[in-house]
Amino acid sequence: MIAKTQVQKEAEALAFDLPRLPQSTKEWAIKKLFEKEGWATERKVTCLCCGAEFKSDKKDYQYCPVCGKRLHIRRVQRRRGKDRVYFNVLDVVKNYQIVRTFIVERNVSGSNVSYDFYECIQAFIRTDGKSCVRSLPIIPLTYDFWIRGRQLETRNSKLEERSKYMVDSWVAPHGRLHRIVRRNGASIRLLNECRVPQAVLLGRLINDPISEMLAKNGQVSLLKMRNTGVWREEYNPIIKICNRRKYVVKDASMWFDLLNFLSHLGKDIHSPKYICPPDLHEAHDKWMNKHREALEKEKIAKDREQAVRYEREYGKKIAPFLAFVVKSDGIVIRPISTVVEMAEEGAIMHHCVYDARYYSRPDALILSARKESGERLETIEVNLKSFEVVQSRGCCNKPTSAHDEIVGLMKKNVGRLKKMAKSV
């Protein structure tokens, strides 16, 4: 498109003065970006680092006898193909920070290995935060099939849209950073560690005070979360506390989860005691378990509130059987007398006797088998039409060692249940 804004016109003028890619950068890209591989057929291995051919010993890794590099051996049908990677070069012209994105293609044909470099994107970021993108055209309906042989043109798309191709790309060494960007915490090491679109990150370091704060304090994981993930602005003061304590968050996602757990449990999330744990994984697991326990207690309390609504109907159904008790060899079986008690039974035994609303089923009589000490063993369902034992389940729906004895006791005493039902 034709340059319309001042930034676009300045970018077009500056683009003609940009230097060619230096040979040292090309050598770095070939050495750093490609995996050290050997393509192996049935008998031969071709080293993609130096092009040497040697005998295959059919192992996953071999050393090249010419260049001495340890190669990862990839089995192929024929030694011909290509692969490519992106990398970025930083430059400064006047008041612009420039991020140039290059592609290097590795072409393999037998023992011949060649490399081809071309530029696909240029991002111009002015020191006031305004930006402009120039790029090669893309074949329609494709992700990154660039049309080579064409000139880079000014694009109307936002910087974030074109920078999606830079997500996993490295920044070449010896690049130039504008003094304002350096002042705000940027460095080539930071850009490589953060692994987010570098052009977007450099723009944020100019426009966003929070990103600047994170970069200056070495909070790489939080900086990545700020630019790629979900961010909660209310946690900004807490991050400042961590910075004052020289505490570096290694895993932002896990740390945010920890803050959520602490907040839900009513802990002081402005206290370094909680927010700056020496072992983040251990603290995360500890408070996650406490949070889970709190949720279970809240669920039990909620179930009890709901259970009160059904007490009257359930009381009428269970009234004839309240006197039913079976005792034998330390086992006591009696009906569950209230809906609240059924909610407790379901929560403690970890099954669905309450969630499945057994209290509302007119033909279901629910009993609890326990030890004389009060320890729960199994929950029993008896059908009030056939007076058969439908099921008897222990914790997590698993049978206990006393399962057969419990079922046997119920079968011996179903006659008593029939008499109680007829007496109504």
C-alpha cells in the first residue's frame, strides 16, 4: 500500500539506508539456529553441518568424522529437502528502533548443503511508541508462504499481527538497541529469554510502565505473561513488593495461581511471608490443598443449606424405618435419618448418594453401615417395592472387606423392613 502517515513515510525513506546482512551474522545463524543433524539412508549418513558422508551405524546419534560434531540422525528415504527458521536483527536509525526479521533456508541435495537468506519483515518503532510494518506479500490463504523476488511494502496491519512470525525466533548478537529502549530495561539477552514477539515487546517497553518495571527488575516470566497471557492489574502492587524484596518469580502462571489461592483463603497477599516463598512449587501445592479443603467445606455447607428444604418430605418417608437397627460383630446398620446426614455421608464417602438426590426417590431407602466406633463402612440402598439390596458401596464406590457381611445382614433382616412398611 502507499505510505500515508508520517511514520510510514519516514519508514520507507529509512528502509533504503539499512545495511546488508553481515557475514558474521549469517555464520551465527547457520551455527546457532539449526539442529546438528545427519540425514541417514540405509548405508550412508550426510552431515548437514559440513556435507561430509560417512557410514551409518544405525544409532540415534553419531559423530561426524570430518567436523567432529555430534549429530542427531534422522532416517530419510532420500537425502533431499529443505527446512527454514526465522531470526531477528536489531538496528537503530535516527529515532527509530528497527526489528528486521530474516529467514534462512537450508537446502539439502545429496552431500550438497546450501543456505539462503532473505528478509521478510521490517518493524519500525519510533521512540514515542508509534510503529509501522513493512513486509513481503504472502500467498493468499497461507500462513507464511512469502512471495520472494518482490520488494517489502508498507502494510496496514498492526504490529502484533505481523509479529506472530517472530514468536520463536532468536535475536542475533551484536544488534543495536536505541538508548531509550535500553534505558527502559531492554537487552538482547532479555529478548531471547522472554521468547515473545520482539517487536511487540520493544514497543511495550516504550509505552507500558508495567513492562518497563518488569524488565528492569529481571522479572522475565512475569514480562512474558504480561505480553502473552492473562494479566490482572490488581496484582501490580504485589509485584512491586516482590521487586523491593529482590524476589524473582520463576513461574508466573504458578505464582498467579498461588495468589488466587491465598486471596480465596483470606490471607494477606501483601505480606512477603506468603507472596515470596523460597520454594514456589512447594508453596503452590501446600496452598492448593488447603484451597481444595476449603472448597469441600463450602460445598458441604451449601449442601446442608439445600438439604433443609427437603427435610419435611424425607422425614415422612423415613419415619416408619427409624427404629430399624442391625448389630453384628462390631457392625451397626441403621437408616440415614435426615437429608443433612445424607449430604455428610456423600461428602465423607466421596460418592453420589446426595448429589444424585436419593432422598427424593420414593422407592429408595438409604442406610449407613458403620463400625461401633462410628467409622463409616458402606452406604446401602434398599428398594422399598421389592425389598432387595440394590447396592452397597464404600468410600469412592469401592467395596470394603466387610461388604459380603453387610449385604448378608441386610438380606437376613429385610423381613423387618417389610413389616415396618406394612404398619404405615
